Amino acid sequence: MAEKPTLSNLKPPRGSRHRKVRVGRGMGSKMGKTSGAGNKGQQSRRGYSRRPGFEGGQMPLHRRIPKRGFRAPFSKTFSIVNVGTLNAFPAGETVTPELLLGTGVVRAMGDGVKILGDGDLKVALTVRAHAFSKSAQDKIAKAGGKAEILQ
């Protein structure tokens, strides 16, 4: 029966520790003469390191493929809800981004919720969102509701 391991008799598992290969120590070691670096050439030289993406002088992939478009670094991505969708809520209710997320109207919040003016609003609602289009604000006001912008 093996004795219980304690701090005084800990050993690494068998096969987990290996001796470091000592290169350049004679022909009998199989790592003599060129020390495993092959014969001549750039890769046999001391201090050689290939940069990421280098393909041996061939035009690298990141330079071969076409570049397209522009992505603004500080752009905001809003989840979009049309005014017509808000008819599902009862009159007088306060519609918030959390409520839209909870009911499944919006899948993910992103940088906020923006209300757009597609469709017609038939119920008076107080709508709280991060952004509104001009037409959406007009349609909400025309239905007797309020559009409140969140920060």
C-alpha cells in the first residue's frame, strides 16, 4: 500500500519531468555539430525569429486579400424597434428597454434602444429609449404619449 502523500514526501508524477536536451555536445548525442538547426541558411543563424504572418517571401495573406469599407471606431450600435411594434403594449404603460428585452421585442441591448417611425401607433404610451427618430417622436406625441430619452 502506497503511503499517503504529505509535504515531506511529494514527488512529481512519473514521466512528467524530463532532462533538458544539451545541444552541441558531440556527435554521439545526436545534437552535435549544427545543434539541430540544420545546415546554413537564415533559420540556422543565431537570434533568427520569423515575424507573424511571414510566408517565406510569398505575399502574405493579410496583404493578398482585398481591403473593404471603413468601421468608425466609436460608433454606437442600437437595437432597433419600430413604432408599429409598440401597439402590442396596453395603453398608458411605460415602455422601457428592460421591458422590451423581457418581452422579447429586443434580443440584445447593444449600446441602447432606438425607436424608429415605421408603422402607426394606436395607443398612448410613455416610451423611454436611448434614441428616437424625428418621425417616431411625432407619432408617439400624436397618439397622446411621451418620448423620453435615456442617458
